[in-house]
Amino acid sequence: MTDITWIDEYHKGSRFGLNGKLLIRKTSKYQEIIVIENDYYGKALMLDGCWMTSLKDEKYYHECLVHPALSRIHEKSNVLIIGGGDGGTARECVKYNKIGRIDLVEIDEEVIKVSKKFLKEIGGEAWNDKRLKIYIDDGVKWVENTRDNFYDVIFIDCSDPSEFSNLLFSDSFYKECKRILKPKGILATQSESPESFKNIHISILKTLKKIFRNSETMYSFVPIYPSGIWSWTFASKEELYLSQPSCIETKEIEKGCEIWNLNFQNAAFKMMPNKIVKELNS
Ligand code: SPD
């Protein structure tokens, strides 16, 4: 008898599964949380039937969410992370000396507890960084209760749209994010897949274009997500030319990254599939 289990994410008649030893399966107030240990991907986290991250491929996701935004900051900056309970986004943020404060607002405390216990490599030393403050709260309410012009960068590191995350993809939420960003501030959000979540992807891009003066999308891969191809969108009140990083720390940061570098970023911002270009222009 073996203790190897298969855990699958089902998506539109397809499934992506990882097998391995089940380390934990529990239901929090908000969702089912699973961690499995797979031979190739290492430990992997699933929330409510969707793969969130794995030790092997998480850098494809977290480095792409964080560095295009932070490689443009010049001044001591206040950062807000909405979601991000596994700690990967915070880990990439603490690489920057320019960051003075990181508020991580995660609705589900259990995600943080499980990540610290079973996936501690993902958050790493960020969990002990004095600049990181953790709040167990609803990100939408947090943003509503924040004063105007407060944050330099906001990261939305959320799950796919669902009953309890839908508002994080809404017009009203993006408008509130714009309000609490400083004039040169940047909103960085995971913007789903142009393939497996095409309609949501297009809706995010159209909404951000409507609300912000500038918005740019980059594409890359997250191997364990449905269809593999994924996107991140960066929006700002001013024209920022995000595909051209400008902070002086950038070259050093690049050395510590597994996926992201300047060439990678320049190419990734030019990767919009033509069917998405056409739909955005229609
Ligand atoms: N299909 C999964 C989308 C999840 C995006 N967020 C992942 C969180 C990793 N910090």
C-alpha cells in the first residue's frame, strides 16, 4: 500500500495533477487548503481546487509580479500586498532597500500559517523582515479605509475570480486602488491567462485601461496553472514606460533572480497574443 495521492485542478474539461505525499488537507473559514509534496515540483499549495504555487515553479510567478513594478521605484516606498499569504511576493519585495514599509493584507490566516509551516522556503527570511507587517483582513475593505496617495506600489496577488475574490477584479476596487496610490504609484496585478481565462483576462485589461492613464501587460509561463501561459498587468496614473526599468538597484536584483532579468522583461511585455490585441482593439 502506498501513501502517494493524486491531486488535480479541473478546468474546462482538462485537469492538471500532481502526485505525492499529502502533507495537509484542511478547510479554513474561507477555503480548502492542500499541500502535497511532488518529486519534481516539490511542495505545492492548492486553494479551493486551484494550484497556487509550488517550490519548483513559484519564481515564474512572483518575480514577474514584483520586479517590473519595483525596478521603477526611486524613493523610499510604501508597498501594499493584497493576498500573497504564501510569502513569495513579500520575499521578492524585501530585496529592495528603497522599500520602507510592506503591508501584507491576507484574508485567510490559515494560508499564512500553512505556508509558514509547510512552504517556509517561499517566504524565507521575509517573514522576519522588520518592514513587513501582516494584517488578517479583507483587502477590499483595507483599500477603502486607506487615505488618498498613500502607497507607492500595490500588488494584487490573488486567486482566480470566485465568490469571495470577485471584488478584487471589479471596477470599483481598481478605482479605489488608484485613489490610494501616489501620483507616480504603480498597481501590479496578476491578470490571469489569455488562454484558459481569456474573458476575465480581457476584462481586467479593458478595465485597467479605462481607469488608469497607462497600463501594460506582460506574459510568461507558470507551469502548474491552467494552460501554462499567464499574465501580469501594471497600471499607473502617469506614463511610466514599465518595460524599461529605471532604479539603480536593478542590476543587483537581477543577479538574485531565477527567471526575471531585463531582457526577459523586455520580451515579456511584447508577448501579447494577437487574438488578445484584436479583441482589445475591437
Ligand atoms: N490559477 C491560479 C492563480 C493564482 C494566482 N495567485 C497565486 C498566488 C501565489 N502567491
